[in-house]
Amino acid sequence: MRAALPLCIVGLMVSTLAVGCGREAYERRLDESKRYFTYLDKLNQNLSAPWVGSGLKLRVPKQFQEMPAPKPKPKKDPKNAAKTPAKEVPEEPVVAERDPRQPTFADLTFPGLQGAFTTKLSVGGKTTEPGWLYVLTNSELLGRKGSDEKAAKFNSDVLHTIAQAVGQADPTPDKLATNAVPKGEAWVPKRTFKVVRPGFAASIFNKDYRIEVYNCKQEKNEVSLVYVLPENVSATEKLATNIDLSLETLQLTKLVSSAGGGSKPSANRGL
């Protein structure tokens, strides 16, 4: 009986320690869950619902509203065409209509336009000025015969297009800063953007503007997010913070491998 008593005590101590360790693990998981849902609430408070483009998803700052994409033209019914007698008229070259989402404030046409957003931003706490966001990708070039080189320098071409439009030189490597997001959340896949600092200065509607460009690349996929923003945006807009939050939500949903292995879905978690 005396020999059994120490064994019981040892067993009780082991059980107590096991319960203690289990409780600590439970509390860690609970704390992590609280932090995660607090983060999701922060996204919902400051960003719009997920927007889906060709091969990507993104949540944009809540101030921005999507500009409607052009409606596709209805296809001609071959049956009706057969009933109509053909007229001998000279063929005219087909001219592609300009996407109405492209900028109207400058002689500027963005390549690979996937989505466009507009907003009114408080400037100096006194007036509001328009702002724009353009989402550009090289998705239409990927897999197209003879377009590999153009797809590989898509982000560089975006910067060159903007530099020409505002009459400035292409940014040199020392003008490209690195912006890595997120800053600390372990559950969000990390992504690195190349950012033009301090951005392209521009005059729009006789107002001072700055064009900020965020480039990222994953495998062969390249994305450029172009913000056209008035200078001196009011701090109440929390725009810089919201842009960083938006960058954290970017997902490339259809990756084209650099190894030539074709497309594959991304495993990024949706936020």
C-alpha cells in the first residue's frame, strides 16, 4: 500500500501538468482566433467586398466604387444575315472602341486593364477631389504565342507608359522601394510590392496629383495597381492604411508557372 501511494501521487501530478499544458494550448488558440477575427473585422470596416478579375481577387479601399465594364456587343445571328441580301460596299477597317474605364484626364491608355474604380477624397479638410484606382495584369498575354517577352516586362511597360504620359523619365531602380505586406499577421500570405517613391507628380484638372504604382510578381503573373490621387488627402480618409490593407488581400487565383508547367490555382486564403 505504501509503494502504491507515491505512484498515485506521481500520476496525479502528471495529469495536472497535462491539463495545464492543454489549457495553455487552448488559451493560445483562443487568443489567435480573437486576433484573426479582429483582423477580419478591420478589413470589413475599411475595405469593400472582394472584387474578382481575370486570375485575381482583391478588396479595394471602401472609398472606391467600381466603374462598370463595357458591355460586350451582341453577336450577329447568321440566320438573319443569310436573309439579308449582301451589298457590295468596301470593307472598313475594324477600329476597337476605347474602354470607357480608361483615363479621360490624360492621354493615357493602360495595358491589361482588368478593373477601374473611382472615388471622391477629402483634401485639406475643405474640398473633395476625384481619385482613381486601376487594376492591370498581364493575364491576356500569358500563354499567347510570341508574347512571353512582353508578358515578362509588363510591369516595366506600365511604368514607362505613365512616365511618358506625365513627361518624366522612367523610374530608376533607386526610385523603386519595397513594400512587404502584411506587417505581422501570420495567417496572411506575405507578398512583396515594388513601389515608385514618391510617385509620379501630375497635374490633373489644374490640380496637383500623384500617381502611385504598386507592382508585384508571382511566377509569370504580373500585377500593377495604379492609384491616381490628389495631393494632401486628409488624414481622416486613412487612405495610406487602407491601401496597405488592400494590398494584403490580393490573391492571384490562376498562376502560370515560370517553369512552363501551365496554370495552377493559388492556395492563398480568401479574406
